[in-house]
Amino acid sequence: MDPKVWMYLLYLAVSVGLTVWVATTLSRNGRVFLEDVFDDPRLAGAVNQLLVMGFYLLNLGYVTFAMRSSAQVEDTSTALETFSTKIGLVLLVLGILHFCNVYFLGRYRRGRIRQQQGQPPLPPAGRLPQHPPRPPMAPPARA
């Protein structure tokens, strides 16, 4: 069989395996973070499932989109070089997706905490009106 076909098969197997492993790990360990963010276990579980589905769709979509290679793969060495480049890109996409999720959920959490603590006082809208100075009092009259 052509080395390029073997490279494609290995790429798919490793990419799908990495995606499933990372999604499972993030889902299991991220649940505690989500419960803290949303302060509701049911909502945290639902958001966790939505994030996992979105993660699968985005990453597996990228994996299948990036599978095609224009490189001339005629030997095992070139196949491994192309394979490692593709797997490296998959890992970068996984990392970027993870950090985006953590960043946006952290921002949401900070906003929710600020809202629970109450709004900060408003800054002064201006200065208080100045009253005209009082005239000096006349000294008491002598008799």
C-alpha cells in the first residue's frame, strides 16, 4: 500500500484518539470548575456536555479538513515528517480550544462574582454648588 495512505490512516487514528482522550479528561476534570463558575450542578453538567460536543465538532472537523496533504509522500521518512506536522497542528488546535474555553468561562465567572458583590459606587457626577460667601459680621456697637 502507498505510504501516503498509511500516513492518512495513522493520522486519523492518532487524531481521533487524542481528541477523545483530551475531551474525556477535560470533561471529567473541568466539571468542578464549571460548578464553581455557574454555582449550579445541573447547569454545570449541561454546559459541560455542550462544551464536549462543541469540542468534538470543532476538532474532528479540523482533523478531517486538514487531512489532505499536497506533499509528495513516496517513502516512510517523508510520511513521518508530514504526519508529525499534522499531529502537531491538531495538538495546537486542541490547546487553543482549551485555553479559549478557560478564558471565556473565567471572564464569565469574574463578572458573576462582581455582580453578586454589588455594583461599585458611582463616581461623583460633578461638584456641589458653591454658596456665595457670607459678608463679614460688623463688630458689636459700643454704648
